[in-house]
Amino acid sequence: MKHSVKHDLGRDKAKEVAIAAYDSYRQRFEKYNPQATWKSDYSAEISFTAKGINLTGSMDVNENEIAMDLDVPFLLRPFKSTALGVIEEEIKRWIEKAKAGEI
């Protein structure tokens, strides 16, 4: 399941946003055990657990978007829009903070 959040921050600032959003998400949703492992400067493997099922995927920080691709098992597909909504809102919140000079 692919999803992206557009930005106009440039790649390096967008990576700062992605890291800040992940750190905030990790603290707020600790019970889901979110994990992010950066495999290159702009690409990370991500995972979390929901309903006892481990979800994995990737996040790529591009010049104009933060792109995510999550592998969602069939049983959890009804919840995918909720999960993506939470992630997208977290990223958008941090994009606004970056534009305001807060990060």
C-alpha cells in the first residue's frame, strides 16, 4: 500500500521532518512498538505491531514528497486508511513546524 505526503521543504529538511514525526509517533504510540531503521541517507525500513500482527514497509524522503509503502496483511486492510491518516497527520504537523522554523 503506497502513500505519499507532499512537501516543499527540500530533501534534507524533509528528512528532519520525517525523523521528528517518527520520534513523536514513537512516543505517542509506544504500545505499537514502532521501529525505523535508516538504510541510506533518505530511505528507511519501518515497522510496527497492530492487533498482534507486525506491519513492515519503507519510507523514502524525496525532494517533494515523503513516500511510504506499507505491507498490510489482508486482515488489517480495513484499518489501513486509519493508520495512514494518523501517519500523514503526524508528518503534516511536523512539516508546518519546519515551515515555522521550529525544527
